[in-house]
Amino acid sequence: MDSRSPQNDFDNDLRLAQARAWLQAAGLEVDSGFRDIAGDASFRRYFRLRINGQSTVLMDAPPPAEDTRPFVDVTGRLRAAGLHAPQILEADVESGFLLLEDLGSVDYLGVLTPETADELYADAMGALLRLQTGTPVAGLPAYDEALLRREMQLFPDWLLRRHLSLEADTRQREALDVAFDRLVANALAQPVVCVHRDFHSRNLMRLGADNPGVIDFQDAVAGPVTYDLVSLLRDCYVRWPLARVEAWATGYLGAAQSAGHLLGIDEQRFLEWFDLMGVQRHLKAAGIFARLNHRDGKPGYLADIPRTLGYIVEVGERRPAMRALSVFIEHEVLPRL
């Protein structure tokens, strides 16, 4: 969580006045002002404050726009599996307030370099393996066909039509339909695990011990085994050479199999799952970035769309099933951004 503003004066903010009263009623002494820190692509807000001399983070998730109960549920699952999710110090789920352990302000994105990447990703993949092998999926929403298709539909709805005013012709729509069908089949063919759903450099906090801290996991689902790995290694915010990414991915498969996970899955099959899962995620992400601009007034993500779509072009060069989609993006979409 990075500082977004030095502003400390939120005295006129009704929600924060309510939060302060809640904390005081719980016997907690607020030693500082509420310092606004970077949030995520939602209506949630986060504030750093000192409680009884300890740095903490307040999550403000205003009902009915947000619901803190999934965050509380998944926090318990992750911590039980040995991940460093923030401890919940106090909770008022009805009012939408959580007081959390402060995992600091240094995320992976800020410290990833060619020299640090192996160590940082080793820690992250160790955490991911614990997530996949130690987190029960019972009770989590299913990453089913309907959800996969709703996510991919964000690409034509928000990026093509709304952002680029681009209406695909019959041939292009057929290419999208064929690709969507193949991507759904790929996702549903994979082993089902707990999926963080945004396991990437902005949601992994660099810590001195028990690295990484894991945040923004409240949308976890039961879904495909390669989803979080491709989120990490084909990150929308940082890009690595293909050979290095594939070495990390196959290394993860080897570590998983040594732990008794993903037995019987060969590297070729795993990398195909990984490639196509990334296409599904990147279609979704590109659509979300456009939606954040037009619906939510957050234009900062638009600069990440070319990198995100570039992954799809790259996969289309290796995977025939994605070639028509890749050509469409390379020649019709990317030049308009």
C-alpha cells in the first residue's frame, strides 16, 4: 500500500467520524490522524493510523457497495494455510469497518528488478503453493463458465465499444466467440484450487520476514490452478522475458509435484493451460481498465492496456487456437490505443 496523499485532515468525513467513534467504543486510542493510502479498483478506502502506538490500517468498505464478510472469511482461510494475510484486529462487518495489521508500504512492483525477481518470486510461489494445497475451497464461489464469460465480455463491452468505439465485424466476432469457447474449456479442464484472483505485484507486500504479505483477496473463488500463477508471472504491471517466465512456471510445477500436488501433469500441458488462462485474464483486465476510466473516473490504468494485450499477441504466435484473436488485437486494437 503506497501513500497516495499526504492529506491528514478528514474531520469532515462522516465515515471516518463513525470509524473513530467505533474504535473509541472498543477501547482503542487513536494516536494520529487518518492518512489516506492507495486502495484498489473498488469502493473500498484504506487509511493508516496509529492505535495505542501501533501502526494499523483501517479498511472502510461502505455498505451496500461493499461487503467485508468475504474478506473476513478468506483472511481466516489464508492465515490457516500459512500465508501472511493481515491479521484482523477489530471488525464491524455490519458497518463495513475492519482494523488490520499494517503490512507496510513496499509492494513487489516497487522492488522488482532483474536482480531481485528470482528471490521475490520464489517467496511468492511458495506462498501460492501453500494457498493451493492448504486452503479449502468449500464455500467459495465457483469460477464457473458463467463467470469466465462475464469477465471476458468486459473486453468487447468496455474496451472495444466504449473506449475505442470499435464494433467488431462478423469475422472478428466469430474469432472472439471461438477464442472465448476455447478459453472457457481450458479453464474448466484444470484442477480446482483456491484462487486469490489478483495475485500480482501490487497485491504482494515486500516484508523483512514471512514474505510476502498478501492483500486484496476478498474475491477469492474455487477455480483453475494456473490462474494465480499467470497473474503473478504475466503481470499487467511488469513484464519479463518469455524464457524466464516459462522457467518460473515450470519450476512451480516441479515444486508442486514434489509436494504431491499436480501429479501426472506434464510441462507441455501445464504451459498450455498457463498460456490460455493468461489470455482469459488479460481480456478481462483490459476491459476492467477501460471500465475504471469511463465508469469510475480512474484513468491511470489505461497506460497498462497495451502491455496487457501484448501478452495475448505473444500467446497467439505460439497457440493456433488464439491466432485469429491475436491478429485482431495486434492490427485493429493496439494501433487505436
